[in-house]
Amino acid sequence: MSVLIIAEKPSVSTSLAYCVDAVNAVEYGNTFYREGNGYIVANALGHLIGIGMPEDYGWEKWELETLPLIPDKFRMIPIKGYGGQLKMLKELFDRDDVTEIINACDAGREGECIFRYIYNYFGCKKPVKRLWISSLTDESIKQGMKHLLKGEDKAALYEAGYTRAKADWILGMSLSRLYSIVNNDTHKVGRVKTPVLNIIASRDEEIENFTKKPIYRVLLENGAEYEKTFDTKGAAQAVVNKCMGGTAVVTSVKIDHKTENRPLLHNLTSLQREANDIYGITAADTLKAAQSLYEKKLLTYPRTDSSYLSDDMIPLVESIVKCLSDYDADRIQLLQEQGLNIDKRIIDNSKISDHHALIPTNLIGRLHDTELSENEKRIIELVINRFLCALDKPYEYDETRYEFTVNGEVFKLLQKTPTVLGWRRYVNKGGAEESESVPKYAVSCRFTAENISIVEGETTPPKHFTEGMLLWVMENIDRLIEDKVLKGYVKERGLGTPATRAAIIEELIAAGYVRREKKLLISTDYGREFVGSLPEAVKSPDLTAHWELMLGDIEKGKVKSNVLLDEIVEIIRNTIDCEKAVKERVPVTRKHELGKCPRCGTPIYESAKTYYCSAGRDKCGFFLFKNDKRIGRAFTARELTELLVNGRATFNNCIFSKGNKYSAVFSLEEKDGYVNLKLEEFIGDRKGKKDTP
């Protein structure tokens, strides 16, 4: 008899197989599984099964009457491209000698869903046990295998994950279709992407509406600043006139010894933020590089939201430090001499869910022998530096606050002096540095106040979001939520997940709602107009917070899934009813009418690959592919407009199959229900007469 273990991804499958001594690799087409010692170890590739698209439920037509889209029952539908993996898993699930299945997917909602979707799709009834671990050290795996949970122990977790998927589907599919129909354009609405767009657009509007105001500061020669700022230069000058040449008396000296603790280990979002801040690397490219480094076994699994390690990983941490000796021998020697700072800031089992923090592996010694891209080199260096900083001493400094009184007016000066550089020694920003130009003062010291200056500035608007700043906001979305109860439910989760945040940003850009300008993310007029047309309930992060509250209660068995789904449906129905009631609407669209349809007279628009009639395929069906073999290239919107207006158009730079170019007059002809270009006549000298289009 055999036990089948299903992991979420190949790398985990490898670790599990090693620990249970399933060492025999069995090839299956383009994939394989491992077998031995009474175990069969195989893996998914992330999600192999989903809940499909509206078309899978019979909703091919985009019509208001079909909204909201609420399937009577959600189906388990294979995701394209994974047929071989599913076929292998199906045979393993059905093997007569397999008497038990262990769900070894990641310890979280998604891991539970990945396994249960496959299990339910196969209609499997074999008993299930659950491996629940937060790290992949040999010790952790072996202990987990000794203390397997019952499969039903995590049933509520699956229910929460499945409910979230269904709720996201109903909201996203229904409202995307709704706003596409009423605006006669393709729009994307989602529980996460729409609030993110609103956050960006609100910041941009705040910047646009900001009015700059002048600020005047008064400074002593040593940099001490007058305790107030002024709106007018005259008011600042009055202080200068009063104090110039007077005696400055040190009336207060306060010295505090302060400590700045080491940074936390990287999770994916913090790595993406740092890579964007320092190098301008996008979140998507950071994830791509980290994933590649993971596949090269130089980094641990990158899609993590945790900044902590489990206590069983302490020996591994010590081993990794030794493996980094070739990377920076002096730094490693100093760390080892002073002792690795392995405390609760690094080790905390309670703060790990699916995955531990992102750190180098103990194969990092191969770094110099591995071919890496420029982005991969930068990402691995950021992870290594953060790892070593987290193990270093805290940064310590003395903070001295001075107060000077000149003819009754108070000036203040802050001075920082490092005492222990610690981890700050290795960070580009550096720590506080002692200023050579500022002397030390004692109480009652006196000097003549000369060269008092006025520094003119102005108030500054908020800054446009960089990708790093936006990722921080998404991770700390609770700071934008006023309701104290709701805040708590997104405090540890944020908006989106580490694995999806980069994709959300790219989707907003692809949809034309946001544009990227170097490091900045700026909403387009189109994006701002669209999100401004949406009701607050759809674009507020409060919706996500409320969902998390409800999902948490579903996990605990306090609430049934239908309660949340019913609430979502009610929000969607209200939104649809409100939009249907709008009598005069200015559509939010990027579409420009190119002419009137020769069949029905309605506007012709442009898509990525075609020119099409806005009446739709059922009512009219007129369309033309942009790329046409008759002219050997794509024809332009201008050329189509000329065809629609005049019935004929001159096309230049047409290309024969052998590469020769020609010009000709074309018209439109309808044949067998299709509309095509028709060659009317060549213009000028025609070459290659035998090679006609």
C-alpha cells in the first residue's frame, strides 16, 4: 500500500521526497513523480484547476439583462496548459495501491484551495491528512509528518478560500461587464485593482489641486532654526533685525542615547519596494528575478508575506552565514566575532503563515559560479545585505537637542552622533553623522549671533506614487481605513497578496488607467475619469477589510459562506440598479468613431486586431482584420475612414509576397457573409506583374 503526497510546487516536492526517502524518479511524459519507502510524492504547479470564465457557464453575450452573473453552482474547470500534469495526478489519485493522500500544499487558504480543487475535480473519496508546516527544513518536514492533521481539520480554511474566490469572481465578472456595457468600452473592475486605482487617482488629484505657498525660515550661522516659520519675508526679516548682533545663550542641552533596530528580513513586498527605490526595478521584474534565483536554488521561495523564520531554522541561518564567507569575508568575520543577533526580530513562529522570510539558501556559495542577469545580481545582493543586516548589531547614536535664546527669541538645533554603526555601516543611506561645522555647547555658553540668514522655500504637494510607495500602501492598507474593527482584519494581510500586487499594477497599466513614468505611477485622464464614475462601495478599501473580517469568521466556523456571498450580491445588484437608472450618461471610453458601418450605419471602432461595428456580431457582424494579406501589412484607421466615407481609398506601401512594394486603390466588397478589401486598380509603375496580391 502507498501514501500519495501532493505538494504545491516542484521544489517542495523534492524536499518532501528526500525526507520520506522516496528517491526513485518515475518519468511521466514531460513530467515525473518520485516513489519509494511506501510513498509517492508528486506536485501541482500552483493552481491547476479554477472556477472558469462566464463563457463556461453559458454567458457568452455581454448584456445588462444577464447581470449579475451568479452561477447556480460553481464548477471545477482545468486551467489551460496543465493537461499533462493533471493527467499524471489523476492516474496517481486513482491507483489501487494508494490508500491515503497527504495534502502538503502551502499552509494557508490558497494552498488548501489548490489541493481541494484538484481532489474535488477528480471526484476523489480517499481519506486525506494534512501536513501543516511553515518551513522546509528537514527537521520541520519530519516533525510535520509525525504530527499530521486530519484533512477535515482545515475544512473551514478551504471554505474561506473558496468563498473568497467565488466572491471575487461574482464581483469582478459582473461589474467589469456592467461598466463595459454602459460605457461601450472594455473596463476592468476588481475588489483589489479598483481601490488601488482610486488610491493613485486620489493622490494625483490632490497634487493637481495643490496650491503652493511660500515659507520663510530664519537660521543662525550654526544651523539652529527659529522655532517658527513665516508666510511672509517681512515677518522673517523682523526676527533677523531683532536678533542680529545679539548674544546667543545656550539655554537647554538634552542628550538622549537612541537605538535604531535592524531591519526585518525581506518579504516579497519589502524586496520589491527596495528594488524600486534603489534601482527603479518594477515589482513585476523583481518578482521575475527572484523567481529565477529561487529556481537556481540561491533564494528561498519569494512569494512570501512573512519577515520571520521559524525556530528550527536557527542552525540553517548559521550555516548560510558561513556559506557567505566568499561573498564578503571581512563582514562575515566581524559578524561571527561579535555573535549573530538571532532574536525575536528574526525568529517568530507565530508570524509565519504559508512561507517564512525571503533569505539566501545554504547553496549561496555557488553565487560566483552562476550566470545571472543584471536584475538577478541586484536582487540577490539586496537579499543578502538585508539578511546580514538583520543579524548585525543595532545602530546606536546620541541625539543632542540645543535651544538658543537671542534677545528673547528661541532657536533650536538637533545634532546626531553615531556611537555604534552596527547594521547601518552597510546601508547606502548611512546613519547619522557628526557635523564637523557644529561645535559642542554647554548650558550658559554665549556667542554673538552674526550672519543670521533667511531661507526661502515653499510648501510642497504630496508626491506621485512610486511603485515602492504604492506597494507600501497596499501592504499597510489599514492606515487608510477609519473603522477600528475593520482595520484589524487587514493589518496583517494588506490589499492583495505579495504574489498578486505586481500583477495588479501591470493590469492597471495595460488597461490604460495608469501610466509609468520612470519610477512614478500616474493615473491617466481615462483612469481618473473611470474610477471617479464608480460608487464608493466598489472602490473603497473598506470592502476588502469587511471581506477579511467575514472570511476570518468563516475560518473560525462562526459564519456560513453564503452570508458573505449574499452581501456581495446585494452590493452588486444595487450598483447595477443605480447604473440602469442613469438616463443621461457621458460614457467613459477611449474609443473614437472611425466612420459609419456600411451595413447598419452604427459607429465603427478599433480594437487590438480588428475594426468592428459597435452594433455587435448578433445584430450586424461587420468587422475587418487589421492585417490583410492583400496588402501585406496592417491598414490604418485613417485608411479605413477613407474607405467608409468615400467607398474607395488609396493604399501606399503595400507589399507583394516577394517584398516588392506597390500602391493601389481598394474598395470594400461583401462575399459569403464576410467583408474584405477589393483591389480596384494599381497606381503608377507596377513591378512584379506575375506576383499579384
